[in-house]
Amino acid sequence: MTELTDSKQKIIKAAEPLFMLRGYKGLGMSELASLSGMKQASLYYHFPKGKEELFVAVVQSAIHRHHLGMITALESSETLESQLMAVAEWFFREPPFDILAMFRNDFHHLSTENQRAINKQIYLIHSPVANCIRMHFEKGELNVCNFDNLAGILLSTIQALRESYRFTNSTPQSLFQDFLNTLLVGLRK
């Protein structure tokens, strides 16, 4: 890794929580520089196209980190239930990355070219979980028709539990375990 890449990675790491909290429109480069303890000139040196280039780099970095983290979590177990719990626990330890809020609030501010660049990588978020579900389906353990949809539902549920557990006497992990048990066993007797 070159010095430039290391510097870019440091900027991306500092910018990610700020963008995730404030969104694309809620944060300017001067404020980003101030909040992250960097000089604005340094941000523009590494991201000469400005805030949009930095935002896209942050989103792509988060997508890549989540993809690798989910693969590692899934490889840590063998049963479907334990694999999905491992993914949930990994997500609960990570800084928030609300991809749905990003699409709702920030995506339309980006150029068409950058929207396409992010869209090409979005499948990386669902693919490890979808592939896990597919593998268990092929073993005859599940009756599922759309692996990607179910992966999206599971990941959306995990994301929702990051916040909603505060209104209960439970942890996000126990809420997800209850959801997972219901999903795998069903509501019917």
C-alpha cells in the first residue's frame, strides 16, 4: 500500500461516521476537515473532485468491509441459524451503515456515473447471505424461492434491530434470535 493510499484510507475512515450520521448534504468539506482534524487542502489533494468523490469512496469502502465481514462471519459456523446469528452479531459490532437511508436521502444528489458505480457494488451487501441461503436450500434444508429477497429481508431486519431494541428489555441479538426462530420454524403449529 502506498503512502497516498494510506492517507486516503485515513480520510475515508474519518469521513465514514460523519457521512453516515449527517448524510451527503449535511456535511461540507470544510466542516469535514474540521471535525476530522484534517486540513481542507489535504482532503482536496486526495479527492480532487471534492465531496462527491469522497462520499463515493466512503460508501464503496463500507460496502467492501461489510462484504468481507459477512463472509468471515458466515465461515465461522456451519448451521444456517448459527451462520445468520454470526452475521447479525458482526453487524451489531460494526459502525452503522444504513444503506437504505443512504439511497433514500443521498443517492439522488450524486452524478449518474457515481450512482452507477455504487449500484454495481450493492450486490456485495446481499450476496454472502444469499449464497449461504442458497447453499442450505441446495442441501434440502429450506423451501425458499428467492435467495436475494430473503437476504435483503434478513439484513434489513438486522439494521432495524440496531435501533429498535432500545424500546424493549432485550438486546439486538436476542431480538434477532427470536425473529430467526420464528422465520425458521414458522408461526403455525
